[in-house]
Amino acid sequence: MKSTWFEVARPQKIDLNDWSQHFRLVRDEQIKEFNYYHNPEWGIYLSPPATFMVYGARELKRLKFDNSLASLRMWGFVFNESERLFRAKQMGKRVIATMGDLGTVPVIIMAFPNCIPFYPECIWWTPFFKESTVLLDTATELGIPEAACFSKATLAAFHKKAYFPKPDLIFASTGASCDDYSCIMQLVNDLGYEMLWLEIPFRRHNDEQYPDRFEEYLISEYERVWNKMVELTVINDKTGLIPSIKKANRLRSLAERIKQLTYEAPITPLPALELMTIEFGNLYGYADLDEWLDIVEMINETVAKRVEKGIGVLKQNAIPIAWITPSADPLLLNLVEDCGLRIVGTEYVINQALVPIEENVEPFRALARSFMKASLIGSTQERIKRIIEGVKNERIKGVLVTNMLGCSHCAMETRLIEKMLSKVPVLSIDVPVPFGITEQLRTRIAAFAETLR
Amino acid sequence: MELIGYTCSYTPVELLAATGFKPYRLLHGNVGFITLGEKSVRVDACPLVKSNLGYIMANQKKFAAVVGSTGCDMARRMFDVLKELTNIPVYLFNNPRTDKPTIFYDEIDWLAGELECLSNKKINSEILGTEIDRWENARNRYRRLDQKRASNPSLISTADFHRAVMNYHKGEIGSAININENQSDKPRIYLLGSSIPYEANQILELLELDLAIVGDFNCGISRFLNINIKEKSLNGIKVAYYNQPPCIFKRPNQPFYEFIGTQIKELECKGIIAWTLDYCDSYEFELKRIGRIFELPVLRIRSDLSFQNLSQLKTRIGAFAEMLA
Amino acid sequence: MTEILNPRERFGLLVIDEKPDRCNIIPLITSHAATVAGIKLKEYYTDGEAMAKAQITAIEEYEHDAISIFSEVGIIAEAMGSEFNYPDDDLPVLRIPALTKFDIDKLKIPDPNKDSRLPVYLEAIEYAYSAVGDKIPILAYVPAPFTTGMMLSDPNQFLLDTIRNPEQIKKIIEISLEAAIEFSYEIINAGGLPILVDPLASGSVISPKAYQEFALPGEQGLIKFLHRYDFDVILHICGDTTPILDLLLLTGADLISLDKVELNLAIERLAPKMRIIGNFNTTKLGFGSPDGIASQVREMVKHGIKAEKGYIASTGCEVPIRAPTGNVKVFISAAKEAGWFLD
């Protein structure tokens, strides 16, 4: 299972060239051991970052990665997703786009055999990994204003049909979600893609006390999802929801454990970039949940061992901060750690995909309840309450907020967040366009770290 | 405290008025208020939202409450800011976003309950009936004016009409409405897009130097005329507000386009003015479609409400009018 | 029709067995790029930035679908000790093969970052990748071990030794394979996709038996190395490969670039397992009439796009250095015209 190098290597962040060197030590059998959809013929994915860089992911030349075999496996799997989705269609699987709800509808989809849910909006990282404005420019040509959130890349991807296959179904959630994305979904609709629109309510109260009827609305929406899926697959077996929920919970608890281990360890055992990738994996398992679960198990083991040995990837004196709103540019996570900071709390607006789903109530109700925890459907105050707790007990020494120009909730929330977190230094930065990180921005982050020190 | 502020065309004014407070539509677009608003939100927020926020902050004592909807993200999140920075009670309801009336109907029930608590007053069918009559009468008066605006040739200008409807939006519906007729043979156009704020009347005046705006789908002007309450009850309110021509944000939004298409045809419009505010996703994302679907010349006017580019705009409008003529 | 995809996206779909908007069009525009850019050939093959800029100029001029970093097949051999003349306006010419100067045991695996002109190639790849790598694939041609072996030796002697001293030849090829792997490794880190070229393993040069015994293992070794990365590997062999069509299936290559082979025959024999690249006669490109080129290219593409696993419209060999640019444009526009998959 493990090659010698991986057993002896000290945990550290390494670059693409280092990975290429270490990859030469990976045995052929090991490469063949991991494959998606249990398909060894075309399903291998244990490739070094160089593979994906050659295929156009230019930022990989500048990123630093964790050096464990588990992380190598994770990156190979994550970067392989586009191919995997096309292969899924070629294998006769149904590919279902679930847009806007971030974490719940896929659990329903996965109750149907051979159905693969995915989130087209996750394409928003692609312009940054590629250091390319191709998708953003295409979106502008298709009518999206220039000053719109980077998730507009999704529309371009639908238009080009080169980043994921044409979905067999699209479920689009609107309502108390993100405006920009609701508009994008409407334009996708206008490209000729049919979609079932789902309405998600604004929670209004906190995530414990909201009107019961909201749960009922969601349940009725999930029934509509179910019926549409039954229409597509001609399968109507709701018992499939139970293992699907269990699997989602297994993933959620693993991800939570990895986060807690990482946050609490004296020396950070896993970099923030890998940790963010794991968090977002909760949404749909990067289009192969079984394999993703296996990968996350492996990362969990790696992290646990590192914690046990008291070793990690950052210096012990790294300063703990929280991160609010995910960065579209992965390089920022590297930069923050390079400046001597470590991430010990996040609010990536996907809370609904992180919380456990109840297993002792009717499945749709359980899913509705988990969705009602969503950050996006509540108030800013609710959204950052966990970060405030971290600040109160002095676990969090500072907060970094990333904004996207044209992102409606960023525009309205950031000043408020700064005010609400006034007890610690808060650095609010705008994520620049792809390949746009400047020395000035690096200096701001470094100065922020210096302030905290 | 005499006002209940509100931000969205799905907010039933009759219900707000039933509390005894005056419904006051937040439609401010003034640089001073924007600057005030920018103390609490980023500059890349919608100027109308920033301005409204600034207005409320500067006039907190006037407001008994502010009611909003989930209509657009920024307007919705303004309530988080108000909650944090003021003591004004805020109420935010889910407005219709797909074709399911249930959520909206239940939300109006909830809002009625909250407003009863706020005003400490039972909102019964008698009170509601009175308010429905009062507001329906007002709308009828404005409808008659709107017919003059829509007639061919148009008999009143939209700039004048806008000045008149400000009273409705500000809850002043008792007084008489007088608009001098002023026949226009200029090219007939339709106006749609982001709300025209109170302070943006000058834009309408500028447009009508060369054009005749004979109809609009605009929350700041005549959209309220689509509310037609047939049953004098809370249920009647719900049905009327739910069934108004849909917001561009309702998904899917084909019915919105169908409604506008019919209007443009009936009003014999030769062109469209698409007025958008900076960062107004609902219209900015749709501009290309608007041009394509209606197959009419579209003049796009984007504004940050600073009105610094009026002379440039005047030239563009003139060129557009020339093209239509 | 409007092109929806850029070359990177188009190539990406091809290698996962999906149909793009139209077929990829990648004529082997290598040193011809120097002509398009108006620079001396010597500058092209001795200055990485000049090579990259010439390639970018060519792709801007022709709007084909990949950049081809290449000048000639002796580059690895040169870095291992063979000596070449550098004419001002022609490609390098083998002057003294390494193995005529020293013994096989003294052959060293070159360092691609230091030795001879290998750094020129790496610089060209880096430059092109930074400049246009998000939109255009950067293909970097790597001489396969058999071809390098021959460039390390006196070519005639090398061929004779395949009969007289086969073990010696195999040893040369083994070392050449190692050198090719090291070069490929650095090409990958620079951002290039290694493409195997084995022109001297052509059916016009060696027999199928010799191909199987000497050339094939070297190709297989390099392809195996590249498959570890999960790359889809292109193998190009010049000349007539009709006699070795079945053997080509054994290489493991995912895309086969053919020269003087009847395209329909190649499709019939290879297309179920490999994607087909080819194979317009470059002599026609150099000397044919635009009308003739257009109709023949259309005909070729019409057949090519029937290849079930995919097809790249290309030339059978390198576009002649001084081919009229007008003819190349005709080739590309005719291929674009005939190569649509979308309705």
C-alpha cells in the first residue's frame, strides 16, 4: 500500500516539481490500485499535479501541496472530475446537475442507482486553476456583466459543453440563495437546458427556531425532485435514501474529524488548501462518493498519525485565524500560510453540507432539517456565530474575509462582519481576477500576520 | 414614528396601512444617502440599497418598522445591517420565487401576525376592507392617468406621472392628483429595469426631451398598478399580490417576458429603455436577453445614481431617438 | 459555423473520447514556424524564446489547434555527444555521431536542463505555456529511442548492426530510452505534452521484424512512462507504415500519427483502439495548387472524422519549412470546413 518514500517523508508542503520527483517513486501497482467507478481500464487517477498542469491547469506550477500519498490521491481524483463525469455518461450512468442548494439534493440523487450528482458551480475554481479568463470572458459575451461573481464561469461551461457532459436532469434551487447564481441559472435555462426549479425559503430565525412550515416546503420540494428522478430512472424505491443518508453522514463526520484534528493540533497536520478541498467534497463527493469516502478515510488516517506524532506542515507558532467566504483563487490559501498563519475555522457558506443528517426521522424531513442549517439562507449574524464563539474563547486570533467583486452577499455582509468581529483584527480582501494576485496583496496579508503577531 | 418602510412590490401596502402607520416605499437614490450607506456596506453594493440604508439611518426616528422581502439578495441583506445598527423592528418575508403560492400566502399570514403585535392592533377584515378600498381607489386614479400616458399620442409625460406616483409610494394617497396634459408625438418607448428612485426624476425628464415613455415595468413607477384586489380580505390581498405580473427574479422568468411583450405590442412601442443600477443582478444579467427577445432597439442606461454623466447621456438618448424616428 | 471551443478545450474532449465542435486540426507545423515568423532557422532552433514566439506567430496566423515545439530528431543524441553543424538557414546536420568518438559505455544520460540544446526546448515550452498554455496545448516532440540511437551512430552502421550486432543496438536503445524519459520528465514539468516521434523506425527504413525487435520496445518503454501520468500519448512515424499497422497497436499509443498510409485502411485497422492523426501529403502542401489542396483535404477529413475513437486532421510529415503560407491556410480552412461534428 505504501511506498518507502511516503513512509519516511517528513510532512511538508511541496511544489509541483517536488511532486513529480516523488511520483517517480510511486509503484505502478499503486497507480493501478486507485480507480474511479471501479473501472481499472480508464478509471486510474493517481497522477501528479504535473499531469493536470500539462492539460492546462497553470496555477499548479505555483501552488504548494501536502506531500502525503493521501493528498496526492485526493488531488488526482479532484482534478480528474471533468473526465470522470464524461466517462460516467459514456458508461451509461445518469449525470444530474444540482445547482444552488449546495449539499442536500445530491443525497436524494445518490439514492438512485447509477446516478451521479454534480455541482456545475464548482467550475468557479477553474479560471483560477487554469490562470485563464477564457470562461469568464465567454460568460461576459453571453451577457453576464463583467462585475459579476466568478461563478459566472458556470454559464460558459454549459455553453461550451467541454467541462462536463450535458446533464440528464438539472435541479436549480432559487429563493433565499445567491442572486448572482439564480441569474446564472436563468441564463443556463435560456441556453436551452431544461431545469426543475426548487424554491428554498429564507430561514428568518436562527437555525434552531424557524417555522415548521419551512421544513414542510422543503419536503414538498424534495418530493418533486424524487418524482422527477423516478420519471427518469423508472425506479421508485425510497429505501435507497437510508444508505444514501448514512453515506453522506459518514463523509460529513470524517470531514468534521479531519477539521477538528487539524484545528486543534499544536502543529497543523494538513494545509488549508487540502482542508478546503475536503470540506467542499462534502457537497457531492466529486462525482464518485464511494471513492471519495475512501480517499477521505485515507486522509483522516494520515492526519491522525501526524497528530499522534506531533508533526505537521506548518510551523508551531503559526497564528490561528478563521476564514470567511471561500476564496475562488486557491493560491490565496497558500499565501496566507506562507505568511505564518494557520486556518482554525471556516465559514464557506456550505454549512448545510457539513452538519449531520438525522437518521431517525423520515429521510426528506431529515434532509430538510439539515438544509435549514444553511448559512446562505439565514442572516449574517447567524452565519458568523461560530466564528464569534472562536474569538470569544481566544481560539481565533484574527479573521480573513475574502470578497468577490459583484458578489451580492459579499457587498452587503463584509462591513457588517468587520463590525461584529471588532474584538480581533479582520482583514478583508478582494479576490483578484485569475493570475491577478499582486505583491500589494501579498504585502497586505503579510502585514495582517505581523499585526497578529 | 409614523412610517413603515418597505422595499418590494410584493409587500401589501393595505396590510401595512392597517397598522395605522403610513407605508413608505424605500426608493431613495441620492448621493448623500449613498455615502451614508457606504459606511455600513461595501461600495460595490447596489446604489439603491445603499441609499435606502443611508436614508433609514438618517431618519431612524421616523420608522416604526421596515418590511422587506427576499426579492434580491442585497435588499434582503440590508435588513441584517439594520438589525445590527438600529433598533428599528425589521420583518423579512419570502416573496414568490417559483410557481408555488403556498410559501408566499403563509408568509403574508405571518407578516399580518407580526404587524398586529407591532401595532398592538387586531387587523380584522373590516380594517383591511377599508384599506383595500382606500388603496384600490388610489390605484384607480393613477390608472386613469396611466391610460392618458399610454394613449397614442401620449397625453402626459412619465416624468410628471412619476412625480405624481411618488405620493402613492410615500403613502400620501388622499390628495388629488393633477397633471397637465402635454401631448407628445415623440418616438414611443417602453421603460423597464431597476427601480427609478424618487431622486431620479431628472432621468425621465432627460429621456422625454426626445422620447415619449408610454409604459413601464418599474417598481419605482407604475408597477403597483398591476395590483387589483378583488376580494376584500387578507386572502384577496394574497391572491392579488401573488398574481401580479411576475418580478424578473421569479423563476423561470419567461412569464415576465411574455407580459412585457404584450405591453410593448399594445402600447405600440418602437424601442426600449433598459435602466439598470450598478450591481443590480436582476436586470444586468438579463440585458442581452431583453434585446434578443423583444427584437426592438434597446438603449441601455447604467447608473450609480450620481448623475454625473447627464450630458453624455443626453447625446446617447438623442442618437437613440433619431434612430427610432 | 462559429467555433465554440478553444484548442485546449477541443483537444481535452478528444482525449476523453468526446466529440468536440469540430475535429482538431494540428498540421505538423514545426520549423515552418520560423518561416512564418520571418526568422533564421538557426535562431529558431538555438533560442527557446525565438522558437516559442515563432510558434505563437504561426498559430496566430493559421489558427490551428496546437503548438509544436520541435526542430529535428537529433536533439537527444546531440546532448549525448553527437555533433551537429548548425547552418544559418537550415536544420542541424549530423556531423560526428557520438558512438564514432567513444564507446557505448561512455554514453551519458543528458541533463535536459543543461546539456546541449535540450534547455532551448524547455525554454520554448515554458515560454509558450506561460503565454498561451491556457488556450492551446503545447506539444513537445521527443525523438523515440530507436531514432535517437541511429543519431548516436553512423546511420548505415546502425542499420547493419541491427543484424550483425543486435545486442549492441538494444543497449543503445536502452540508454536512449532512459535519456528520452529524462527529457520527457522535464518537458512535462515545463508544461509540454511529450509526443513521440520515431521517423527512422519507418517502414521505409526498416523491416517490420526490425521494427518489432528494436523500435517497438523503445516506444513501449517511453509510452509506459507517460501512461503513468495518465497522458494520452501520440506516436508519430514517418513514411510508409502499412507493413507495421498491426504492430502499432502494440505500442500502447493512444493516438497514432501516420504518413504514407491509406487513411481508410488505417482507420479500419487501428481506429477501434487508437485515435487517428494524419495524413496529408506534405509534398502537395509545398507544391500543390490551393484548389487541389482544398478538395483533397476535405476528402481526407471527411473520411478521418469517421474514425470511431477520434481524429486529428494533420499532415503526414512536417509542413515543409518553406511551404507557401497560403497553402497551409488552405489546408486549415478546408479542414475546418469539413471537420464539423456539431449540427
